[in-house]
Amino acid sequence: MKILLIEDENSIANNIQNYLKSNGYICEYAKNLKSAFVKITDYNYDCIVLDLSLPDGNGFEILKELKKLNKTEGIIIISAIENLETRIEGLQLGADDFLTKPFHLSELLVRIQALVRRKNFNGSNLVNFNEIEIDLLAKTVKINNQKLDITKKEIDLLLYLIGNVNKVLSKSEIAEHLSGDMADMLDNHDFVYAHIKNLKKKLSDSGSSDYIKSVYGMGYKWQND
């Protein structure tokens, strides 16, 4: 899953990035409004962690811009400002949660996990699709109750496909989801084909139906027949 952290304090940002990456998340970083506007315009995220006090303006401007762009990312505000008015304004502008500084990194992780579950999987830790069961916390996959040998990247791809059932996803969208803005630096997206091929084989070998369909000239989709 891909997170955008908007935070101007380097020490806090480094700690959050390192912690989220150690827990299997892609975590991109913007330190001011200017760079954050570029990120939210060019990329999509599962969750945005937003500090309100930025060197070139107020984080509320990000919330307003997300609304204009019709973005649906989950948003957690992190702020040292602890008052009811700030919380209410943030929620009214589209934030989903509010965490007051200082906080434990483990609490931030739990809030992110809960928000992504609410947004994408109806709040459940278990994602079920016919014979497939994915445990979001344990990061395991079962096919017909048999555990599947699968990598974290493949689980992320599987969740992304299921979360966008019957929607065609381009190779660039999948590459961006799996690699973040690093995808722009790659000469091609052949690694997407490799991940898709490996995932299809593992699912098929374990007795799963073939849900991953190639859409010629466009990309792939998880098809629920």
C-alpha cells in the first residue's frame, strides 16, 4: 500500500517513513505545500498523512485541493494544534482522522490500517473473494483454506486488483501503486507483467479461478464473472 506523508520536520518525517517502510508500506514524502500539490495531482495514494503547519502555508489547503481534484484518498491529520475548532475544520474539509503530536508510531500505523480497511474493504481485517481469503494484519493469503506461498509485493498487487474489481488498470497505474513515484524513473514497466504472471500462476496452481484478465492495449483487470 502507498502512503503520502506531508510533513516539514525532517526528524519526524524520517522516523515515520522508516517505520512505515519497515512494515511493508511504500511511503512517499513532501515537505511543503508546493511539492505536496505536485504529488497529489500526479499520483494516487491509499492514505495521506498530513501535517497542518507547513512552511509555505496551511495543510488545510491540501484538503481543499483534494476536493477539487475529486480524490478519494483516506486522510489522517497529524498536528500539534489540539483544539476542537481545528479538528472540526479538518473533518469538514474531508479528513478522516486526527492524531495529535506527539504520538506513538504504532498508533499511527493502526490508524492507517483501520482507515484503509474502512475505505477499501468495509472495515474488515479479512478480505474474502470467493475461494480467496486475505488476512490484512497477518499478510497471508489462503485459497480454499490452504495457505499460499506469496510475497508481500504479490499480496499488495492482489489487494489492488480486488479493490478495483471489474476496473481496467493500466500498467502505469499498477507500476505506480507497486513502486510509487520511482515508477517514473523506470525505462519500462516490464516488472508489472512479471508480477502479474507470477501471481496468476500461484493462484491457478492453488486451485483458484482465473480472475486476472489482460485487456489488450490497456492493461489488466480483476474480473468478477
